[in-house]
Amino acid sequence: MVVADPSGGVVELNAAATVLFPGAITGAWLQDVVPAWIADAHTRLRVHVPGPRSSGPPGSPAHGRVGDRTFEAHPTRTDDGDVVWWLVDDTDRRLAEDALRTERERTAFLAGASSALLSSLNVERCMEVTARLAAEHLADAAVIVAPPRGRKVPLTSCGPDGAVVHRTVRDDVEQLPGLSDALRGFPPVPSRWIDPSTVPGWVLPDGFTEPVGSAVVTPLPGHGVPAGALILLRSSHRAAFTESEEIFARLFASRAGAAMSAARMYAEQAAITTTLMRELLPPRLHTVHGVEFAGKYRPAGRTERVGGDFYDVHPGTDEGQESLVVLGDVCGKGLEAAVLTGKIRNTVQALLPLAQDHQRLLGLLNGALMNSHHTRFATLAMASVVRRAGIVHLRVTSAGHPPPLIVRADGAVEQAKTRGTLVGAFWDISSVTAHVELAPGETCLFFTDGITEARGGPLGDELFGVERLETALAQCAGMPAEAVVEHVQMLASQWVGRGGHDDMATVAVTAPHHAHLSAVNGHTRGRYTG
């Protein structure tokens, strides 16, 4: 407590004030013994003039530093006009307020960083966001070190200019203390253990031209496997990283590492899915040895790409050899059904040397399915196709599948006389093969029950049916194979509308109106062209 008269002379002070202001004695001038912020507050209070350090009207508390502590000075007037200044040490309170404000800012930053990092499952994008956020909020520059691939070390860096750069270097990560350990997921070394002068030049981003004053190396934890390491750099003109800042950098790195690991895992799974899906997707069909083949597939689910329907065309070795076309329908839909379709397609391909004997091929396929762990069955229709003297000859065999429809040049539609037992359900199966001839412009259409059993129409619950399919095919007389499958699929889709449906697959085998053999460059084997 310090008492001063209106002119600024010290009238009285207690023992605590004597300790705080060693030169303060009764009769001394206030401005000579106390900090300027107290003397200025006393002057403003006397003349009632607000000053730049005043946070309120005259009589409101003033605050400032005394040594390494902060105080609030509260004025109280006495009856004789003197002012009693009560000094309250608020250092701890202000430190607590600053710490709370810092934690709130850090929490808000981490929340925003998490949102930005999780907004994309692209690995490169996650690395860019991590480097940019770290350079803007934690350091002068940041470098993301991805797990090395041999001697190649992928880097993503962001310098003081905010530009993110991807590059790959061929250097030893052991050159920077703590980096190799961080890449293996070990706890980080304290920044005080890293000599800034030992930071190798290949770590520094473009635009970071000042000497390194402090560096932090911390791992980017992933899902079981480290996602990389984060390097934070500060120039020599800034204060070194504090222990609190290092801990906060680790919190940020843990979120960034989780996001990068999730993105990398997604990328790996997407690549695996794409590779496997490529084998499950129906192939693109085209003209083979003078015979037009066309197929179209529509899975049951709008978000699905594969299902229980499938088709394949296995070309003959030359124009005189039969090509094998197979269309099938596995019980069920979705990915589980697609897995079995993949097995059937691979088994049929392995049995191609036996394709001339449909009954034997189906028997071996049935045995393979019966001996597998799958409990699903399948129906198939297959045909051996060859063109001779302008006429397309087919040997058509059904294994529990709807027989294909033939549309003649005059628009007449007929069913192939084939039937048989489905595969994968009974040990003993049988089948009947039909012989079909297609003149130029005629088509044989293979289809799954997803077409004929499609429910829709005006009432929404009526089957598309074989009769409507035959009527639709009658309109396709003389059309190319591609046009036939497009027309049938379009009508079935319109019939279903927005309602649910089973997988739909169609394959058309068409004898072209005219074709001739031609050689390419006069050297390669002749081929049929329309």
C-alpha cells in the first residue's frame, strides 16, 4: 500500500511496499520511486485525464509490471484528498488466463486441423494440408518425410512463403538426429538434443534461407505402421521451441499421422479393389472371326458394379475354330455372388480345351462347385459359335437357364430347343444341346431372368415377361448386336423405373449382313471386317 498526496508526494507506505519499492520513503516523489505506469495513473487521477494506459474512467485500476511480476493498482481517495494505491499481485491469475487462452486457441486449431485433414482420403492431399498447417501455426517451415522406398526419401515441404512442394531425394535419413527413429515410430528426441547446425541441406524447403535456430522431429503415428515423420524448423531470429510447444506438435502429429495412415490404407484398399474388380467386371465384347458379339450388364444395386450375372466370350484360335460364349446367373446378388461368378468364369476358362463337349464341360464345372465351400448354385447358357460361308452356326446348351431367343431376318422370334440341369446343386446333371443357324442380319440373344422377371409397368408390380421380350426382339430384326442389347436393356430399365430389380445381363450373337477377309499391312493374318 502506498499513499500519495495530490501533488505526487509519498505520504505513507506499508512494509510490503517498502520491500517492493526499496527507494520509497515518506516525502519522496512518487514518480521517482515507483514504475511509470503507477505515477502516470496517479497524475491522470489528479487531473481526470484518461491516458493510453488507462483501461477505464479515472479511478479504475491500473496494471503493469514490477520486476518479473504483474500487479493491479487500485486507487482509493481519502477525506483529505490523498490517494491510497492498493497493489495486488495478479501474476498467477494472468498466467492462468494466458494458459487458458493458449489452450483454447490450440484446441480450436486442432479441431480445424482434424476437419481439414479428414476432408480428403488422398494421401498427397493429406501431406499437403499437414505441411501447410504446421508451417503456418507451429513453425517457420515444415517438412513431411514419408517412409523411404530404398534410398528414395519422399518429402513434402512448406516454407515461409506457404508454397507446398513434393520432391524425392536420395539421402541418408540418419543425417538428421532422431529422424530414423521417428520413421520407425519411436518416441521423439527433445529439440534441445538436436544441434540446428547439423540439419542437412536437403531437409530445408525452398525459400528457407535463414540459419536454422531450432528443430523438432516427431513421428507421425499410423495404424500399426508409422505414417512418416514431421520436421518443424524455426529460424535463428525466433525463440526456440518450448517443451509445451513440442508436446503440442506431437498432438498435431498424431492427428496428421492418423489421417495420412487412413488415406494410405484407403488408397491401398482401393488399388486392391480395382485390381480384383477388373477381373470380376464383364468384358467388352466385339466382333470375333466375322461374328458380332455384344454384351451389356446392369447390376441390381445402384452403387454396385458387379453381381451374380456374368458373361464371357472365348475366341477360337482361328476363323475355323469355334468361339465359346457363356452367360450365367449365380443365386443371389452383390459381392458374395460376384465371388462365385469369378470362380465359375475361371473354371470355364480352364476347361476351354473341352469346350467341344458341352456336357463334359458342365459336368466338370458342376463337380468343382459341389466340392467347394460355396452353398450357392448357378444357371448357365453356353454356345459354341463359328462362321462358315456367311452362315453363323451355334451349338447352344442350357444348364437350368432360360433358353436364348433367335430373331430372324423377317422379325420372327423363336426359342432355342435346349434345356438342362442347373450346376452346383445336384451331383447328377443332364443337358440337351440345340443346333442353331443364323443367316446374315439374324441374332441369338442370351439373357438372364433379371430381364424377364423385372417388375414394373403401369401398376409397378407386373413382370416384363418373355412375351414382351419377344415383342421387343421382333423390332430388332437386322440390327447390329450392340443395338440389340442396348434396345433390350433400355426397355427393361424403363419397365422397372425407379423400382428394385435383379441383375440384368444380355449377350447378342449376330451374323453380320456382309463381311470379308482383309489383311492388315499385307503381313498379318486376315480378319473379318464389316
